[in-house]
Amino acid sequence: MSTYAISGSASGMGAATRKKLENDGHRVIGIDLRDAEVIADLSTTEGRSSAVSETIRLCGGALDGLVTAAGVGPPVPGELIARVNYFGSVALLEGLRPALAQADKASAVQIGSNSSTTSPNLPAELVEAYLNGNEEESVRLVNLTPRPFDSAIAYGAAKLAVSRWCRRAAVGDAWIGQGTTLNVIAPGPVQTPLLQMGKDDDDFGPLLEGFPVPAGEPATAEMLADWIVFLLSPSARFACGSVIFVDGGTDALLRADAWPETFYMEF
């Protein structure tokens, strides 16, 4: 039996992943605002610190895997999205990394999004503010965008920044150097309460309904949970710093030639 921590474990992809892991006989430490072993608000520094310390206490200092699935999205105000989706995720990844290093060949999976590549005109300065760890500057930049579009900007930029953070960190001594893999899964629309909230919104509902998904209907949370469980498994050990799009083809439709991109170097 392995021990896993999942943020956002009370609903959506986090809950579906929890169910699959527990059905396989593993122990799961859930982190959420409700219905979890660790009750914590990841929008605050105090909540993040509490989430890390309580998770470490419950796992005895060693984790076999971590899934950072907690997140909010449009139409939630952009400031909250910035604080939870980027800074909350990174705080858990950094804070729980030592516990992952204590296990034998641990794995971590960050939930990204295809909004990181399909949202137009994401401000580069906001992405850099995220990556520089400047929370208040990030919030200030988000708040420069009028409501309700601040939430879309904050969401896409946060998912882009956290994906870049993971790719940079994954190949370093603190992660793969300690035997821990770190990868990102980037879904498109997934039928979760978060997506439904966006669909029900007067501003974002029409945009979501018109979003092109070549494969058709949104994925279910259980479909994505299968991918997450695979990335946590020994079969995925050679995946390191990967961003895997499971989005029904939207990224390929909108950016067919943007990736793979040729790597050039001077000789």
C-alpha cells in the first residue's frame, strides 16, 4: 500500500483520482476546504503552511505520490484564482517535496490546462510575476483587467506559469535527482462542478459552449483520473517534466505546428 496526497480531493478530478487510488488499496490524504483529512485554504499563506505541516504529520514524513488538483476558475474573481491555482499549487509542491524524497521512487502530478496554450494574449508580465514568486504583484496585474475577464486571464496565466515551473523543477536535483518524477497533465473541458459553474455564467457560458473540441463532449473526471493514476505508477517512471495534453484535440486544432518545436544551438 502506498500513501498519496491529493489537493482538491473533495470534488472533480481530485475526487475521481482519490476513488481510483483507494479502490486499488492505497491510502489517500485529502486536502480541501471540506470533506478531507486536511482542511486548508490554499489562497492564504497560513492555509498553505497548515496544509503542508498537517499532511507531513499524517503521512509520517514520507509520501509515495502527490496530486495538486485544487483550483478555481471563471467566473471566480481573478485574485482568488491567482492565489489558489499558482501560489497554492507551488506551495504544496515545494513544501511536500521532502516527504516525496523520503519515499522510494515517488511521483507528483500537477493539474494544468490547455488554457495555458489556447487562451489568447496572456500577459507575459503576469506569467513572469507568477514565476518570480511575487504574489502581490501578480494580484495587482490581474486586477488591472476589468471584471469578468480578469478571471480568464488569471486562470490561463496561472496554468501556463505552473506548467513552466514544473518543467523547470522536474529535471533538477531536488526532484528527479532525489528519485521523484514531476509531470503536468493539461486537460481541456472536463465535466466537473468547476466547468458547470462556468457554463452557468452569463459571460463565460457562451464562450465555453463555443470552444472547439474535435473529440466532442467534455471528458469525465474519471477519464482524467485514469491518466493521473498512470502518471503516478511505475509504468510512467520515464516521464519527467512532461506536459501531457488530454484535451479532445483543441490544442492540436488551434496550434498544430506550434509543437514539437525544433531546438537550435550554436556549435
